[in-house]
Amino acid sequence: MLNSIASAGRRVLPNQWDLIAFAAIMAVLTAVAQSYHGISAPLPTANEPVVSLDYSNLPYYALRTALRMFAALAASLVFTFTYATLAAKSRRAEMVLIPVLDILQSVPILGFLSFTVTFFLGLFPGNTLGAELAAIFAIFTSQAWNMAFSLYQSLRTVPRDLDEVARGFRLTGWQKFWQLEAPFSMPGLIWNTMMSMSGGWFFVVASEAITVGDTTITLPGVGSYIAKANDEGNWSAIGAAVLTMAIVILLYDQLLFRPIVAWADKFKVELSESEVVGSSWVLNLLQRTYWVRLGARPVFEALRAISLLPIRFPRALQARSSEEEQHPSRIADALWILAILAVAAWATWLTVSYIATEANWDEVLHVLVLTIYTLIRVLLLILLATIIWVPISVWIGLRPRWAEAIQPIAQFLAAFPVNLLFGATVSLVLAFNLNTNIWLSFLIIFGTQWYIVFNTIGGAAAFPNDLREAATNFRVHGWQWWTQVMIPGVAPYYLTGAITASGGSWNASIVAEYVKWKDHTVTAQGVGSYIAEATDKGDFPKIVLGVAMMSIFVTLLNRLFWRQLYAYAERRLRL
Amino acid sequence: MLDTAVTTLLNVDKVSQVFTTGSGENRKPVLDNVSMSLKAGEIVALLGRSGCGKSTLLRIISGLIHPTEGTIAISGEEVTGPAKDVAMVFQSFALFPWLDVLDNVEIGPRANGVPLDETRQRALKAIDTIGLDGFESAYPKELSGGMRQRVGFARALVMQPKILLMDEPFSALDVLTAETLRTDLLDLWQEGRMPIKSILMVTHNIEEAVLMSDRILVLSSNPGRIASEISVTIPHPRDRLDPDFRALVDRIYALMTQRPDPTKHPAPATSLGLAMSLPLVSTNSLAGMLEEIAAPPYNGKADLPHLADSLALEIDDLFPLGETLQLLKLAEFEEGDIKLTPLGQRFVDMDIDQRKKVLGEQLLANIPLASHIKRVLDERPSHRAPATRFREELEDYMSEDYADRTLRAIINLGRYGELFAYDENAQTFSYENPQ
């Protein structure tokens, strides 16, 4: 009796983990409350300085930048859950939503920044909220498509037997979604979110300081801090901002994503115990607390009860039953496709006629040539990065110790928004009077080459040991070792990286081909600088033309080149 | 009338199932005019080979699939959606990996609005009955296959179904675990400790069907029909070595290896023999099986149950091998035995080149698809032909899956017999081999 009371008493006392967790949670709440005041402030007038280069402001700016990321993440999740679910559950919706998503993935987001800024400013005239939303929207567009695709694919590949259990137990649509579909999609979705997030930093800093025609938007944040530092050519401020950014990304990774990835491990369906279990000190900390767990339990119980509410989805959204799949109404389908085609035709006409207000065929031809320049730039640089990095990455990947140390660094470098450094880099181009058409090109691959690096390292590390031993045993070496052993082995991984790098490079070209440093503007010929210049001038039809042309090129490049390569690698080379 | 409604739990009436392809054309039916019933207090086994539609029938009965034709009634009530009085146990266990054992067992009652207290009580009782005490907070990943399937049973029992449906529940388990689970289940059934009235199980394991059930329905393949019904009257507990048990097993082997009676379901006259679907088997296994039959103790003629045992093969592996040998006239089935033909006897003593030659000849002589491909290659000046051509021809007579499997089987056999070469990248048949 006494014993049980004593042990009960001991268990109620918070342990050291509780204290740490509590402090952390309070800190987050305080931070959110602090920055909320800033978000809804009235828009500053043009000559009122929003950002000062004082170092002591940096933590606050970092917080604002990080919160923008967080808001975009939340919006992306909401979008993902509605859009992907609709696409996965309704065959007719799928016919429209999936191709649309596919195109959206290829649209250079930065090119559209000018439109969204104008749109959101119009929604909240005279308030910073509009500009905030525009920035958040830019990040959103860099994440949401990827995440929606991941969820859609997961929803379409729910294991059949688990689906049958859910239907056999007569779970309603709502119950089935939360008991089966959402958990099943979790690992893929989280991994994709983390990857999109690393792309997002690039956009958040790009969207904090933007000029559209006469309107200049400056939001307090690390991005605008750097923009100002670039204007003034202040090297030490740039250094401080880079350091701040590095810390923010590190914290995001350690405090948010590592714990979630480690936790999501339990949603993996393969029933064998996987060898590599992600671990996170934050998750361990939370799981060892007593009070936090005690406090969280009712929350989890309530969530579970809500997830089990017998809510039925409308008939159209009920999982496509096999008969519906078998006997689709052909007439309704035809009408539906006709309607889609009509809307698409109308939208095309609208776009073309808008572009035609300013541009003629000569202009179109000019943009076509510019896009080809950028295409050559992107492909050459990926080739260059491949030649340099693949051997190095393979070398690293085959040495587990090195790989373990270097892979996270490469992953971090891929997340780091290198556009922060563009201005500074350009000062070198100016100082040495270099050819901008050549030297600015390197900026395109600056941030994206790391995708190639860490994917290739991953591929080389996963290369089966017995194959390596066989190659050594048969004295395969030199050129033959590369072409018949290693390159086919890492190809699927390398291609994953190269495809991401290619997509990112197109986006980067908009910032990289048109860079400002102090009062100089340096440009390289290409569709990126064309879009950036038109944005500066507020010339909307030209922006649309540039973005449309770039989108077409990106889509074609993806379809005709990358996907074919990838499909081949998956079919023939996946080990 | 009232009487039958009480004792007949399940009534399957003239059920047919046709799966349509994307293009909407009807394909060969999976199930053809199947009728059966299930009475309270009996265990019935649906026995058949893979692809005979037995699992489809189980899913139709559970209401997961709507039959193309025919009706299902449980306790006299027609089934139109997922049925209330049935619960299913899956071959793959189908546990939610993110839920622990207790949550997995509770999911059914909770989703169906059973109050929390009662859910917990029923779940703990089911867990206790099935022997999972102490594992309530374990996750499926931490459990062995046998324990996982026990969770599968507990999850079904907690729904208190009238009929327990089992889809090859023991076939993913190792031999020892499977046997333990079978006996445990039979004990619970005999003692009436499970809240169920009847069990319908699907299996491809002949001995399992004889060991457990009161009645065996043997399904024939392609399309699935009920070929015969066998009552098992051997008293429990049944002994696998009991002569009656062995005799029944032998009889079922003989039944299942009988050639289909061509007068009953004649093949279309214009098919050129292409309607023959081929199983995918390895040429090494074919040779291995011939050698096994030729060697002592069989000396050219083997009892199928013994052969299955000594080769550790399930009927889904054994029968396709035997049938391919029969097609190639190297061996033949005879009343539950398999016997080498004189050619088969000679084959065993040949070296590899001779074997390849014989196999090539037998393919051309006995498998119309092989001679068809060779003829087409001969006729064409380029001596090349795309695989799609033959695939489409096959699809006139069989479903896409079967056509694909048949094509892969003929590629495999044809390569071994050196009849033709096949380029997977270009998907073309040719005579060219690398020089």
C-alpha cells in the first residue's frame, strides 16, 4: 500500500525532461506572440526604413522568416489534404487535378511572384498582411505540389488487404481516412515535406524584398536584410545573415523534422524491423518526459475519438468501388472531358490574348531564343556538376565513415538559400571584369548541385557489398569499373538528384541571371533575366510570356528527357 | 422454410464474376455459376489452385465485391455491401502497423459505435481466448508471424460474427507455427469457445482442408466452378497418418489433376490452340522434378502427396510443374500419381545440349504458341516480330494477366530450347543471339 503511494507520488513529479520540454514550448509560444504584432502592422511608407543592418535585429528577423516558413507549411498541408484526397477519391476530379498539378510543378514560381504580390496587396490595401501573404504564397507554391503528389500516390497505393479490412469492418470514409489512409501516407508525405522545405528557404528569402514596377515590398526578415546589405555592399552584415540563416535551418531540422521523421517510422507498412531507424534527441526527450506525455494523452485520446466519428463522405467521394471502376458512364465521361477541354481552350485564349497586348511574334521568337540560352546553361551546368561531383560523391559514398559525416552537410547545403550570396558573388564578377554570360551561369547550379551530391552519396553507400567484392574479385577496374559497375549502380539515385537539381536551376535562373550589387545591375542573356527585368519594370504581359515559355520548356524537358531516363533506370538498373 | 432460414447461414446462389478490362471488353469469367451454402456448426473449405477465383468468392461473400450475377444471402438477408455478420482473417494478416495489438483488435467495434467499455471488455476477452495475453501493447512489427495471425483472429472474433471467413490464414506461416495455430483454432471450435456459428476457409493446401473441415468444395480453374463436393467424416482429432486420412488426400489429388473433360466445355474451334494458357515455371525445376521422379524411391512413378512432401512444394508449385511436363509429354498424371513417359526417362540421362534439343522439339510439337511464333519468324524477311503481336492474339482468348504470364512462360521455355531469342528492351522475338 505504502509502496504504491510512494511510487505514485514519484511518478507525478515532473522529471528533468519535462522542464526542458516546458521551457522549449513556452519559448515557442512567446516568440509567436511577439511576432504577431509585427505581422498585422500597417504598411510602412516608401522612405521609412523597414530593415536595419543592426546585428541585434537579426534574431527577430530570423524568427519572422522562420514563421513565414511555418505558415506556408501549414497552408501546404491543408492544400495537400484536400487536393490530393479529392484527386485520389474521385475519378473525374483526378482527370483534371493530376495533370494540373503536373504542370504547376514545372512552373517557375519566382516568375509569378509579381502577380501574387499585386494580388495579395490588393486584398489588404495599406497593410503588411498582404505582403506577408504574398511571401507565404511563394513558399507555399514551392512545397505544395510535391506534397500533394506524394499524398496522392500514397492514397492510390494503400495495400489492398488493409483496405479490405477497413471496408469489411464498415469504416466510414472519415474513419477509413484517419485510421488507414492518412497513417499509411505519413512517411512519404513527411519525407517530401522535408525535401520541399529545403527548397522553400530559397523562396522565402527571394520573396521578402521584391520590387514590382513602382511598388517595393520589404518584409522584415533575413532575406530583406541581405537585400539591404547587398545594396550597401556591407560584407560583415552579409556574413552575419548567412550565419543566422544557417542556425535557423539547423534548428528547423533538429527541432521539427528529425523528431517527426523518427516518429513517422512507425507508420511504415513493411512488417519487418527496418535496419536503419531514424533517431532524434528531441523525440527521445519528449518520449521520456512524464508530464508532457500525461498532458498529451487526453489530446491523443480525443483525436482518436474524433478520427473514429462515424462521418460519411458524400457519395462522390466514397472510395471508388470496384463496380464503379468497372462500369464508368461513358456519356458522362465524354461530357466531362468536353467541359475540361472547353475551359482549357478558354484559358489558353485568355493567356495568349493577354500576351498579345504587348508582344508580337518577334518578341515570342526573342523569348524562345532566350529560353534556349537558359536551357543550354542549365544542361551544361548539370553536366559539369555531374562530371565533378559524381566521382567525388561515389568516393565518399563507398567510405561509410565519410558518407555519414558528409551526407548531412550536403543536405544542409541544398537547403541553404544561396541566393543570399548572389550579390556578393557578383561583386567578384565586377571586380575582375568577367564575362557575365559565362560567369553568372555558375550561380544557377550553386544551390542545386548538392542534390546531386547527397543523392549520389546515398546511392554509392547503398551499393551492395557483394557486387563490389565481385568486381574486385574479377579485377574489374578503371573505365570498365565505372561504366559497368558503379555508374549503373548509382544511376537511379543520381537521376533523382539531377531531376531535382534541374527543376531548381530553372527557378534559380530568374534570380541568377539578373543580380544587383550596390548600384550595379548585372545580367546574363536568358529567359531568367528577361522575366526578372520585366518584373522590375512591372511589365506583366512580358512576365506571362517569359513564364509561359519557361514552363513549356521545363515540362518538355521533364517529359522527354528526365522521365524517360528515370523510367529506364528504374526498370533496368534498380538493384 | 423457417427451418432452413435458421440452419442455413449462408446461401450463395448462381454467382458469376467477370472482370472487365480498361477497354471495357468482357474477359473470361473468374467465377462461373457458383452455388453453395453453409450451415450453422460446420467448417467448410474452398479448395483450389491459385487463380481459381476462391479468394474472389470469399470477397463476394463478405460483401467486399459485388458479383456480376447471382446473389448472396446471410441468414436469409441479401448482402449488398460489406456484410455485418461476417469477419475475415487474411493471409497477409493485414494488421495496421501503426496500431498496437489492443487498438488493432478494438478498431472494428469502435468504428461501429460499440460503447468504449463494452469494446474494451470484448477485446480483452478475445485477446484472452486466442492466447495473446500480455501482448496488448505490442506493435505488429514486434511480433512473430504466428502471433500476428493470432491478432488477426482476435480482431475478427471481437466482431462476434456469425461466419468467420478465412483466406488462406496459415499459408504465410512456417510449417510448425501453422500446425500450432490450426490445432489451437480447432480446439477452440470444438469447445465452442468462439462466438461464431460457422467457418468458411479458403485454402490451396489439401491436407489442411482434410484436417480441418467437415466439407470440402473443390474449385476448378479458369473459370472457377465447383468441381466436386467431398464430406469429411473422419472424427476429430484427425491424424494425418490415419489410412482414411491418406486415402482422402490421395483421392483429392487425383480429382485435382484430372484432365478437364473436353466434351463439357469445348475450346473455341478457331483458336489454333492459342487458348492454352501456360504456367510460369523454371526449366531447372522441370528438370529437377523429372530427376526426382526417376530416382529411388519413386523409380519413374511418384505418389503426388509424397512427392509434394519430399520436394517441399505446395500444390500451387507442384501442379504447374506437373502440368508443364504433361504438356511436353515428358510425364503424365495418373490417378493421383505422376509417371514419367519413356521420353521423360531418357531426358533424365541426357546432357544439357541434348536436353535443350528435346525440349525445343517438344515445344514445337505440343505447344501451339511456340510453333506459331516460329512460323511467324520464318515468314518474315527480317525474322523479327514484336511481342505485342502475340500478346494481342492471346488476349482474344484469356485475360491480360494470363496472356502476359503465358508469353513470359513461352519466352522462358523457348530461350531454353533455343527456338528463338527475345530482346526485353525492344520487346521483340528474333533468331539473333549475340555472336
